[in-house]
Amino acid sequence: MTPIRLTNTASRRKVALDPIDPANVRVYACGPTVYDRAHLGNARAAVVFDVLYRLLRHRYGADHVTYVRNITDVDDKINARAAETGRPIAEITDETTRWYLDDMAALNVLPPDHMPRATAYVPQMIAMIETLIARGHAYEAQGHVLFAVASYAQYGALSGRTVEDMKAGARVEVAPYKRDPMDFVLWKPSSPDLPGWDSPWGRGRPGWHIECSAMSAELLGAHFDIHAGGGDLIFPHHENEIAQSVCAHEGTPMANVWLHNEMLQVEGRKMSKSLGNFFTVRDLLEDGVPGEVIRFVLLSTHYRKPMDWTEDRVAEAEATLRRWQDLAAGCDASDDVTAVADALADDLNTPGAIAALHRLANEGDGARLKAGASLLGLMQRGLPEVDVPVDSALIERLLGERRSARTARNFARADAIRAAFDAAGVQLQDRPDGPTEWKVKAGFDPVPLKALS
């Protein structure tokens, strides 16, 4: 069995996964802040770590993996949205949480074992802050509680930055109550119009970073196997989580492996509302892009590389899934997922896993194709029928070119035309005593034929 190896951000190398307890492999992933629709970047992280969850369940058994993905439902962005719309905060967070779960379900993302909401774990956050103060790692100032970065000598090890460099290069909030510009907020006061909880330091609310430290410790223990999130969270969020957690638990490491996915672009440019290329998952679904097609595109690039979302990739993904769907129709899924599982064991190599599925499709092995696709979370539901105009004249012209190429013994050209028909979803039946018959299958895609012509 191929060992699972993952790139650990903390060590900057690929390491073999050695679970603390193989009977309970524990994973924490930073989830959404629920104030708006999930965008493609949010979806990439959710889909990538869903593949990790599926691989671990396949390897260790579904009952031996605990996956936690939190929901941040107390945050200044949420407060700002409430002020902007005049809607109650709880109404906004409940609605956007439902949106997120619906959109992730459309992408075949499995529900994690636990989805803790930050507001349900404020007592645990307060207790952790009290411990940090008692141990000299945090201090109260003007109703705030701040973590004293200088009290943790390893601060910056995850991101590979020194405190001096961070002070020089980062835009750090410098408040008069901070002992050091790098100190970060664990607790802050709340005005009457903002969410707040009673605490030893007065009515207030937690800072962003403390919530994940408290929830992961409560649900997974102080020391667990994998902590996952987007690459934009390495600093300061995950750096701060480590500092809090290690100091609160007397030097116990927080996670053995830190896993981070790279960011997403659209047509070669950073996704941005100002550039007009910002898409939410719901935008794409309502525009007719099936959820499994979105998932396929997100998995077609390795999670550690920047991913470029393009219309061509969407069309190619849908055409591929429709061909696989036709090939596997009526097949019972095999028990053999070795080719896909081995690819995923090598640092979640989803492009390698997709290549393995292409090989199975080329071999006509619908049973193993269906099983391997399932491990990737693909081919879980049929793609909808699509009404695409069929250019019969183009098809007949290409069939004529194919006949001429075969007569001229130009088999490379004849094969290229046949491959284009296969890619387009046109079924050919050569007759020895008559013209080639053709039939357009569900999922017909004219792009390969137009490209050939």
C-alpha cells in the first residue's frame, strides 16, 4: 500500500503521514466566514480538503477519521454587513451558512464530522485566554486582551519570517494599548450594538485567531494530525493559532502537518470584483455549470499550484465527464480504486488521479472508472441533458475528409478526425456496404469538431 505523503508547510518538505492514533485520524480545516456567498477560492479549499477526507476514510476507515471544519459567525465583516443592510446578525449568519452548505453539497463536498460555529465556543475561548494570561503569554489593556508575541520564541517558524522582518514589512495595527506592534488581539470590547459576551475583562467578543485554537482543542485535542487551510492564512492566522495553542498547552505541538492550498485566478488574472472576474459558486450554478464540472476543474490543478479558471477548461471538463458517464452507464462500481488512491497518496495529486481515470476510460473499464471517480467525488450524479445545435453539414464534411484520408492511407489524419468525433460525443458506426452512420450522444460538445475544421 502506497504511504500517504503530504507537503508540510512547517517543514517545507513532503512527509509521510504517521497518525498519532490510526484509530482516530484528526483533521481541522479553516472554514468560511459567513457574511456572503462562497466564491471560487472558498470552493477550491473545500473541495481539496474534501478529497483529503475521502482518501483518509478510504485508507483508515470512515469511522476512524474525525474532520472538523469551522464556521466563523462572529467577525467584523459580518457586523459591517448587518450595519449596511439593517438585518440582524443572526439572520445573516444563518442564511449565509445555509448558502455555503447548499453550494458545497452541489460540488459533492461531504459534510465534515463537526461544523462548530464560533459563537457556540466562546466559553472555551475565554478559558484559553485566561490560561494564556496566567502563564505570562497575554495581557489585558484598556478592555482588550493581547497575545505577547515576544513571549513565544518560535513565532514566525511556520511562515519562515522573523519578527523583525514582519515589523519592517507588514502593516501592523499600532494601538496605544499594545506593548509591542506585533501583539495581536485575543479579546476586544463590544459596544451595545455589537455582539458581545460577559468576560473577566468586560463585555466583548473574541479576536479572529483564538476561535480556531479553542475549537480544535475542544473537538480534536491539543495535538492532532493535520491542520489545513488556504495559503493566505499561513500568516497571520495560522502563525497566531500555533503561538496561542502551544503556549496554552505547555509546549504541546498543535498539528503534525500543516497543509495549504494555493490561490485561484480567472483567465490568468487574480480574481477581483474590480476586474469584473469575481465569481461565486452560485453564479456558476445558476449560469448552468454543473457542480461536478466545477469540482473537476478545481481538481485538475495540483492544490499547491495556482489554479487558472478558464472557459476552455470548463468546456473540456464537461465533455470529459459526459464521455465517462456514457462509458460507465450500467456498470457496477469495482472495488479496485488502486490507481486513483495511489495518485492521491502522493501529496493529493489530483491531476495524476484524473490521468488515471483517463487511462481507465481509454481501456473501456467502466467499473473501475466509476469507482475511481467516486473516490475523487466525481460521477456521483448524472449531468443534465443539454440541448446543443448540431451542425450536420460539418459532421458530414468531416466524415468525407476521414474517408478520403483513409483512401490516401493518411491514417494519422483519419485517426485525428475519429478522435475528434469521440471527444465531441458523436458515435460512429462504420458500414462495409454503405456510408458511416452517426449519432449524437447526450452531452454533445461541438468544440472538438470546430477545432479540427
